[in-house]
Amino acid sequence: MDRLSSVRTNSLFGSSRSIAILVAACAIIWTGPAAAGLVLNGSFELGTFTGGNSLAQQIQPGESGLSGWTVSDAPLTWYASGWNNNPQQIVLTPRTGNFGVNLADGTVNTIRISQTINLLAFQQYQLSFWVGNYSANNGPAGLNVNITDGTSNTIPLSESVTAPSTNESSTWIRFAFNFIADGTSNTISFNEVNGPSYIGLDDVSIAAVPEPATWAMMILGFAAVGFMAYRRKSRPALMVA
């Protein structure tokens, strides 16, 4: 191989190595914060379900059974798809998967469900969840959502959300809130606010929100990768001496 070919080969090798470094850097930027904390069993698919033919079971305050979640104040109803086949129950299927939870029992009792997760302090996150309503409620279905840190200080998220009344058999509405984690141990909790016959909750998730600078770095990194790949493709074939 002549000297010119050797130089070109080394240049291509350097470009390939640079592409690999950039790809790795972008992957670290993208996956780092998001992997710090995730909601366990946010779709309520995991646990020991013993509902039998009724396809629904009550989880008493303090009981385990619904993986990742703690029930307090009043019993929570955990139900399966097909619950509407029982004429004594409502016609509301889980939004996704096979299971969902009901945060209301038609009484003045307050049902509360919570989970403690670990997040990166001072990182911005987005909490997302779906609230279900049922036409027989004859009105809106509302709940409160709160996030507290390990010292019980409430993060500025204390919100009430409402799924409006519906003429359809059921409806699911997504809600999302951004917040900045205060400390590493944070507890998210949901509870009913207006006591209808049914308040559905499903698909709870928390994901890191990339900062603008992070987006800019990612865009520049992928642009550089594309440019290097284009240059490499456009080079003439090397001749072997």
C-alpha cells in the first residue's frame, strides 16, 4: 500500500473511531437521567390477583399484592378485563393491558394509592397518567395527585384533575405534569376527590425531561455522525499499490 493510501486509510479509521465515540456520547446523554427512576408496575399488571370469577378483588390498606404500590385509608379495587361481563359491575375496561384500579367506591371513604421511587435530585421529570370515567357516574371523575420528598415536603405539584362526564360507556384522559425532584426519595400518591362510583387509574409513568442544552448536544452529535458518514461514503475507492 503506498503512502497516500495509508494516509487515507488512517483518516478513515480516525473518522470511524470518532463516529463510535459520538454515538456512545449521545447514548449516554439520552439514557442517563431517564434510567434513574421508573414507576414500578404503572400499568397495574403485576401482583397476586385472586379475583376469581368476579374478576375484581379488594386490596385492604397495608396489604401487599399489587406490586410496587401501597394502599391506605380505604380498600382499593383491582380489576381485570372482562369485569363488564359481571352484570353487577361497571362497563369500564383497563386502558391498556389486562388490569386497572378503581379509586372510588361510591361512598365518602377516601382511597389512596402511593409509591416511593428514587430520582435524581434537581432533575426535571414528567409524571404522566390516565384517568377513566364511566357514563353511569352522571358527572366528572376527579382525583388528587401529590409528590413528596423523603422529608414529607410537598413538591409543587399538588393538583386536582378531572375526567369530564361522558355519554359513552367509558373514556380515558391523559394528564401530565412536569416537576423538579426534591431530594432522591420521592413518593407519588393518588386519591379520589369527588366520590363517584368509579375513578379509573392506569398507565402511570415518570420520565426525565431533557434540558435544552442536552437536546442541542444530541442534535449536534447526530449531525456530526451523519456528516462523517457522508464524507466516508463519498470518498473514492482506495487503490492498493
